Amino acid sequence: MSAILEVDDLTHDYGEVLALSGLTLEVPPGVTGLVGANGAGKTTMLRLMLGLLHPTAGSMQVLGHDPQREPLVVRSRIGYMPEGECLPKDQTAADFVSYAAQLAGIPSHEAKRRSSETLFLVGLEEERFRFLGDFSTGMQQRVKLAQAIVHDPDLLLLDEPASGLDPEGRTQMLDLIKRLSDFDVNVIVSSHVLTDIEQTCDWVVMLDAGNLLRSGPLQGFEKLGTVLVEVLEHPDSVAAAIEEKGFDVVVDGLRLVVGPGDESIEPIVIAAAANTGSGLVRMIRGSASLEDLFLNRETV
Amino acid sequence: MTDQVIYDRGYRSYDGPRLGPKGARRAVYKDGVRRVLGLGRKARLKIFPWSLIVIAVVAAAVFVGVHWAIGNIEESMRQEIPTYGGLFDFYSGISLLFIALAGPQLLIPDRTRGVLSVYFSRPLTVDGYLTSKVGAFATVVAAIYIVPQAVLHLGLGLIAEEGFLSYLGNNLDILWKVPVTILAFVLVHGAVVFALSAVIDRTGIAAAAFLGTLFAGAAVAGRVAEAGFPGASYFSLLAIDHHPRIIRDYFFGDTVEYAPEAAGFEVWVSVVVIVGLVALAAWFVRFRYRRLA
């Protein structure tokens, strides 16, 4: 299946503030995490995908359509769960979710049925006839998710979906999001909670101050950790040989920390140790969490 | 924190019809009508609109009853009793209160509670959203005006000496004069209340601002127009609430002399002012919401 999101040299600014700078990436079907600190450009990215903002330069295709030229076509296939408040307090959950379905073009009788089913799915079957103003924060998050999936979208955009949930509710919400991909619903989760992304996503897009840090499969990221090397002698010579190949090396006595980098590090270390006659004692690959990678601000 | 639990009961895909932007606009329209009438809302939100509706209909029935009672005593006296134009006057206060409630309810909660982010993630444009809201407003407010007039018209027909059908046949002009007058009221009051509701974030304040704009505006404009300095008469045109009443008087006979009339302006000037006011309000509200989206 082709990419659900294709971005080509995308730039967007708010006057003098550059929100996104020359982004080029592709996101495959599945569950994708959009990671970055506040101000990284995540919300701008989502608003561009919905066709609510127009890029300053570059282009974007969402589900094969340009959201700038065909915003209504794109939006009819997207479900969006905003980060902030978005619920009318004077409506019942059932009425609002049914209304959200009708806003997506579902006929009213079908919308009512799907409203009940969806609220059942998110664990609010008992509370569906209560007014939203009486709901707790956690319950409101569930209603926000329900309104986003009630019309069976092809792509779901979730902005901080686990915000306000207790640990158990958070785990259940993340599991539910993960399972949506089993039903051909593609998901893009925007979050600054990196552990949520690690639990949920197959693919990760990392943004930092409008720049793309990484875009790739989550499994591949662990290969980008550092390698701990210990030699018998001449650690500086080994370090110099490795640095010539373009990898960072930190020397600590007879130990070296090499990388981060992919699996090409290991043969280079072996060759460097052999060529300098240093005697390789051991070589261990460390894993990198998303947080490590994000804090290192390494781009690929 | 919640003690609720998510039970994963599966997810059902949907292969049925999708009505697209047209369905979205229809949904906004239906929700707008329901919101204004308090349907699907808490009981206290139903009390005010339905009380006003009942009062307006009862007022029309009382008018018919008075016609019937007076006519039984002395037929000639019936000519002195107000009919269609008088009924407009009688419940204009009721309709103004209703509009002061309905306009802010249609726009402000969506904006202040962040619901616009849900609307505009759906196949719905700003123009589609606003036209559906205007449609809902116009439908309900026009109904508030037209139902009592219909009760009066049919009631007068029933008590007419020439017979029901003859009365209706002899008064066919009512069928267009009443709707045109209602249109004038809906346009003027709708333009003002939508423009105010687009910028004020509290429904109570927007309602007060609407009533203040109409009443205080009319009073101030009338006084300034009488001041006598060059061009002062044009200030009378700022008595916005007077323009639909001038049109009503044009069709149903004068009641009082309104500020623009006193300043010497003809009825067509009121028509131009109404059209200009609506165009200005439409541009302003659209501009405001395009920025919000």
C-alpha cells in the first residue's frame, strides 16, 4: 500500500516564525508517532494535513490527495481528535458523537447506531446519555476519541490522546489505538510523551523546532544506539581510525563509546582494532530509547 | 481521575452512504434548530424559548378572540382593532428576546468551547458552517413570527361574516406582505445579533449588547438626528430597529413616526439600509470565522 502521507520540501511560517522548514518525508500505513517538544511544529503539521493552513512552500499528499486543493475530500476521510477542549457541555455524549458522525456525512439513523457502538467501544456505554459538562477529564478524552472514529475514517489524527488519563486508562487507550490499525485505520499520534509512542507506534517522525530529526520505523531506531568497545592498548589510535569513518568516539581509558550509528559500526571497529594492533577485548551494542535519540538531536 | 474502563468490543467499519459536505451542512442546520429550541438540552434551556413561543401564539389567539367578541357587540368597532401590523408590534418584544437568546446560542458555545476544531476537521467549509447557522436562525425566528400571524389569519377567516374561504380569497395580499415584513425583521435583527455574537464570548453579554444596540441605538440616533447641524438627519438611519418597522407600516398602515421617517427618508432608503447592513454583517462574520478556522 502506498504512503498515507507524502511531504515534499514543506515549509510553513507564521510571519517571522518558521514553524516547519523544508520537511521531506513519507509515512507508510499503520500507526505513526509524531514526536516533538512544544513548538516543534506538530500541530502545524496536523493543521496542514487537514487543509486548514496553506504551506509557504512545498507540497503534501494525504491519502493521495492534496489537502490544499481538495480539503473536503481529505477531511471526509480523516478523523481528528484535538488536544484541547472541543466538547459542548450542554449535549449528551450520544447526541454529540452522533452529530459528529453526521458532520462527516453519515445519515442520521446510521449515525445514532454508530454513536452507541463507538461509545460502547471506548467504555462509555453506561454514561452515553449524560451531559458532557458532567464528564471527568478522562471520560471527555474517550468522547473525543469516539467522535474521531465514529465515521470510520481511513486516517485518524490524534493530538495527545492519553492526556488526562490515569495510568490504567492510559494503557487501555494506547492499546485501543494500537488495535485500530488492525481494522485498516491508519493513525498518526502527536505526542510529547515518548514512552506512549514507543508503546503504540510502528513508525516515528521526530520534529525539532520545525526541522525533521528522524522519520523511520521504530524497530530501526534501536539499531542506532551506541557501541561500547574495550581494547587492550592504543585506544587513541583506534578512536582516530573510527572517527575517520565518520562516527563519534568518546575515549575513557581503554574503553570507547562509538556512535550512535547503525550496524555498520561493528565491522569498522573490528578493522580499526586489527589495523592498529590494539587487541579487541569486547564490543557491546547499547540500545537507544526514543528519548535518548531525541535528546541527542541526531538527524538521519 | 476516572475509574472508567475501556472494554475493547471491536471496531466496525462503515460501508454505507456518505453524504459529504451537503450532509455536513444539513447536520449543522438541524443541530442549530435543536439548539435554539433547547431540544436535546437540559430542561432549563427549553423553558425560555418555548415560553416565548407559547406567549406569541396565545397573543394571536387573544387578538382573534377580541375581534370576535367586539364584532359581536358592534361590527363597526372591529375596524379599529389592530390586525396583522398590530400583532407584529404586540409581540416584537417577545421576538427580540427570542433573537437575543438564539443568535448567541448558535455561534458562541461552538467557538468558546473549541467545538470549531471538530467542525473544521469535517468536510465543512466556513461558508457552509455559517450559512447553515443562518438558515437555522432564519427558520426558527421566521416561524416565531409566522405562526402567530397564521393563527390570526385563519382565526379572522373563521369569524369573518363573508365566510372563511371568501375572507382568505379577499386577503391574498397578506400571503406576501407578512412574509416580506418578517424577512425585513429577520435580516436586520439577524445581522446585528450574528455580528455581535461573532466577537463576544459570553452569551448573556451578547444578548444584552444586541438589545442595547437596538434600543439605545434608536434613541441616540433619533436625538442626534434632531440636533439640527448639517447632515444630522443621516444619523436617523442608525436607528437600525426602525427600518423593518417602517416596512411593516408601509404594508399595514402607520403606527408611529420613526426616526428615519421623521428625518424625511422614504421607505426605499430603509430597504437600502437593510441590504447594506446585511452585506456588512455577512462580510464581517465571514472574515472573523475564516481567521478562526
